[in-house]
Amino acid sequence: MFGYVHQDAGVDKILTGREHLELFADLAHVDTARKEQNIEDLITALRMENFVDLETGVYSGGIKRRLDIALAMVHQPGLLLLDEPTTGLDVESRAIIWDLLREFRENGGCVLLTSHYLEEVDTLADVVGIMDKGSLIASGTTAELKESLGGTRVQIRIEEFTSQTEAERALEHLKSKGAIRQGLINPGMGNALELVVPANRDTSDTVEILLRDAGFDSMFSVSKSRMSLGDVYLTATGRSLQDADLIAQAARDPKQTKKEQIL
């Protein structure tokens, strides 16, 4: 048997957290002694002592999510399926849930989760799969993905506020010279160039030389850093995770979205 946590909390606001846990344990035919012990263990692990006997209608989003996790685990499943388990949560709730999931995994449980929160993936996942347009396009450990798809991350601000036209010209020039694996323009940083450069290159020096050859005589700032999973996603798909989210939202049927929110 497995446990499942949907992206949106699905609790009855007139029942208490404890009543939910008892109901779900009974539905899974957990015997009385084990049910009581499982419930108390989860209340302690998720730090719900001050909330579990209150009606869930007064719960914050973070407490509701903790309860959702507890409901999925009250029958001690071997497999947990989690859809965006900590998106939008406060730091405390996120840390508590991460600790519980790590303990579950260390005790032999298996967790399959979807997440746009890349720090969560880096923290929890043994194996990562990158999905794009419904297809699995890359998989492996985080270290393997960073090695095979990665390189060095370079951010270049040609000017403090570079025009969109000049930023596009600079990016196209670097692509035409084969100097970068991927790149995009970051409007939030004055149209900075966010680049992934092969690790065997002399990274920022090579890119700067090519930009000077194209007529960009000086740079406002240049910085480089190690690859993150966000950079791996950029290399694999050619766009940032934020851009992918916006595209997906724009493609959704507004009527269906509204219907799901009502349900």
C-alpha cells in the first residue's frame, strides 16, 4: 500500500486533525494499538501537538500540509507519492517535512515526488528526472546531471541596465561561436546574460573576449559560480524553470483551472 499527498490540501474543516488521522487509519484497517502509536509518533514528528485537537478550518497552510503528510503516512506505507509537498510553505514547516521524509527514506521507505522547488530536490532526491513537455529528457543523481549537463555558471551584465536589443545581440553572438551550452536574458537583473559554459573552458575570460570582439568594449559586472539544478534544467530544456511555469500556466484552460480550485 502507498501514501499519496495531492498538491492541494484536502481536509474537512469541521473535523480536528486527530479525527482525520483516526479516520484514515480506520480506512486502512490499522489495528487499534498500532493506530494510536502511529498517530502519536506522527504528531510528535510533525510538531502538531498544539494543533491536532483543533478543527482544521483554523489551520494555516503549513499546518494543513503537515496534516496531509501525516494522513499519507498513518498506515505506514512503503511508498509515498508527493505532488509539490512544500510549495508555498513557511521555512519551519518545510524543514519539519524534509526531516520526516529523510527519516522515512533512511528507514527503508521510498519517496516519489514532483517539485519545482529545486533546493528540495537537491536535498531529498537520490535520483532526479527532468520532465519537459510530458517527456523524460534526463535522469540520474544530482551529481551525474551536473557533470553531464553542467559546466560553469556565468552571469554577465554588459551595462547596469542593458537594452533588450543589445542583450539579444550579445547572446546570439555567443551561441553562434559555440561558446556556451545554454543562455538566457534575465530582465530582473537589468537584462543580464545568464550563461552555462562548458567546464573545460576558461569560462568568463573566453566569453568576455568574444563579446569584446563583437563590439562590447567593457562589462559592468562578471561573476561565475558552480552549477545548480536550475542551471542543469536550463541546459536540458533551453529555458528557466520560471519560464516553463509561465508557459504551462498560459496553456491551461481557465475554466478547468477554476473548476479545480472550486473542487
